[in-house]
Amino acid sequence: MDKRGIELSINFLVTIIIALVIFAFGIKFIYDIASQATELEGLTTEDLDERIGQLLCESTDRVCIGIDRRTIENGDFGVFGLKIINVQESRNFHVEAIPSGHTVNNGPISILTGNELLVKLRKDLFIGRNQEETVGIGIEVPRGAEAGTYIINVQVQHETSNGFEDYSSLRKIYVEVP
């Protein structure tokens, strides 16, 4: 009878220890979830947009604009991210953003004269083989700009022996002005 009592006591103690370990892991799990929620609560909308844009760019595209549509108020400045991945030999790249059109309520697209938006990107850069670069495209909407959707063409070219050639298809950015 002594052996049975000792075995029962040991089994009881092992069960208690396992229960305490599981309870401690449960508390840690709840604490981690709560701290992540607090971190997410502290992020701004722009931070979330940037993170989402980075996720969207994790693909096989050599040129990627993570978020290509954004609302910018009159008198405000917005930034779009452009990621270029060089899968070829190290070379020079030329990146340019040019306003191309404007539409109101999905109507016909009118050609821009060049003074409706201030686009700040005309850049030359060197990217090594299997390297990537992120370029910011700054767009300022002047006060009094006409409401509607503005279309900006983004062209990425790379240097070859024949000069500069398109590295990818033409990309477009859409700026909504309320």
C-alpha cells in the first residue's frame, strides 16, 4: 500500500507542475497578444499603408509601386514608394514621374499642362546586381487644384550599350484630389 500512495502522490505533483507550466504559457500568450494590439494601435494610417505597400511589392516584379492610389488634399504633400529590383548586371537607372492626365467623376481624361501637380522625381541611380532600391515619389497638390483624379506616369529605364531602354512597362500612380 505504501507504493501505491507514493505513486499517486508523485503523479499528482507531476500533474500540478504540468498545469502550472501550461498556465504560465497561457499568461505569456495573452500578454504578447495585448502588447501587439497596443503596438498596432500606435501606428498611424501612413505607417500601415507603408507596411501594406511593402507586402504588395514582395513578388517577382522588377519594378513595383506598392500603393498606387492615394487621396491628397489641396495644399498637401504625399509620397508614393517605388521599388526597383535589379536582376541583371550592375547598371545605371533613370527614373522619372510625369503627370499625364486628369479626369473628373470617371469622365474623359484631359491632358495636363504641367502646372496642376508638382511631381518631384527625376532621378538617376546605380543599382548593383540582385540589389534593390526604394525611391520616393513626392507629389504636391497646390491650393486651388481642380478636384478629380490625376494620373502620373512612372517610367524606369536602365542603361544599355545603346543608351537607356525601358526596364519594365510603364507604371501609373493615381492621385485623388477631393
